Amino acid sequence: MSNEPTAKSDPDQSQVYQIRIAGHLGAQWTDWFDGMTITLEDNGDTLLTGKVVDQAALYGLLKKVRDLGMSLVAVSPVEHGQADQSDLK
């Protein structure tokens, strides 16, 4: 049994993520969240969508959610072609 990961990923390729938080954020928070697209959903959640360069950057974004005192609902990687192209800033 090997400890090697079975799938190799390109370290130079960013991954698109969607981060869902409870409550609405204003558009002025775009810079705080490294240019991610902010979508306010009808159910009261905010969806942050954008490219994340690596796991350290993802953890940094999650720390910002925590620092705002907002509840994290979900974090999901987005498959290629799944997100709207305008979300991929």
C-alpha cells in the first residue's frame, strides 16, 4: 500500500471553489475575499465563487469567513464547465 496520491494535480493550475456562508455580504467585500464573485441568494446565503491558487489560499479565505463571525455552510470545488464564466475572475 502506497501513501502516494492516486491523482496527480498540476500545481500551476488554480481550482475554482464555491464557498457558501449564512447571511448576505455586500459587494464591498469583494476585495476582502481576493476578488471572488459575491452572489446573494434568495434563501439568505451568500455564495463566493472564484479561483483559489492553492490550499493555503483556501484556508486563508475560510479564516476570513471566521473572522467576520459568519457561519460557513459549505465549501465545494467546482468542476470545469460547472461555474458560469463570469464567476471565474
